[in-house]
Amino acid sequence: MGIYDRYILPHLVNSSCSAKPIRYQREKIVPGASGRVLEVGMGSGLNLPYYDAGKVEFVWGLEPSEGMRRKARAAVAAAPFEVKWLDLPGEEIPLDDNSVDTIVLTYTLCTIPDTLQALEQMKRVLKPGGEMLFSEHGAAPDENVRKWQDRIDPLWKLFSGGCHVNRPIPQLIEQGGFKVSNLETMYLPSTPKWVGFNYWGSAT
């Protein structure tokens, strides 16, 4: 891991992912988590203030980036529940089968290299009757915007930690073995359209 990935990228990701429109999206889904929670791609802990501490037993935070875990220290220390770090990639979840009540995904599927393998691992650890809560940016419904996404994506991912702007999020979730039970979409305000089309909801 180079200097850019270790020190500069975590700051850039934290700054962009804490913008007001994205904070509003986090607030829509994170409070719905309950029980034993697995947050895939915890990053700098931006979701931690939005959990309902009365509903959460503890949170496993899966985050392979040392720089992001370092940036999350203050948020983890302030959390009114236990946070247990898992420092493996999303494709490798070191938890038992059927051990998680809720999975939380926020702006994570865009960066995982093998998305389907990661989703299969999430399906493995999620209890029957458990729920995945997600808020992700991805492929826009408008053809002109998608064309720009496809043009920009190869360069964008080189400087953004592997983030892809054009992934079809609901289709990926269902290809990974989940059923999307609730879905809403919109372009986030004050955000460029090519990176601002948002999907959020739940899957079982």
C-alpha cells in the first residue's frame, strides 16, 4: 500500500462520503439495523452515530483499509455499543454461518473487486429472516448519463480506491442471492449526475 492509499485516499473518501446529501441517505437506513450487525466497508465510521443503540447488540465493522480504520478511531470510541473490527476484504468474512441479524452497506459495493463473491459471503453469514440495509450509488437510468459514467469509470476508479460509478446495484444484489424487498432511487442533490444516482432500501 502506497502513501496515496495509506494517507491521502482515506481523507478524500471521508470528505466525500460525509457530504450532506450522503449523510441524509445514511440517516434513512442505518437506524433500521438491529441485533448483531455486520457493516461491510465501515470506512471511517460515518454510520456509527446513526445506529439506534437501543436496538443494536454490537457491530462488526469490516474494513480492509488501515488508513480508514485509523480515521475511525474517534467514532468507534464514541459509539455507545461495542464495535469489533474485521480487517479482511469484503470477499472474505470471517464469521460463522447464520451469525448476523442485519447487514449494512453504504457506498461499498462500488469498490469491492469481486462483488458477487462478497454478496455470497454476506448471504452465508446472514440469519434466516435477517435483513440487508443498503444505500449505494450506481448506474443511472438515463442513457446520456450512463454514457458519461462508462467513459469516466476507467479513470475514476484509479484515483478513488477502486470506486465504480456505473454498477447496476439492485441487479448485483439479486445475483448475489438476495431478494430486494424495498427500493427507492433518485439523483442526490448538489451532486454530479454521473456519480450521484442513488439506490437505497432493503433486501432479504
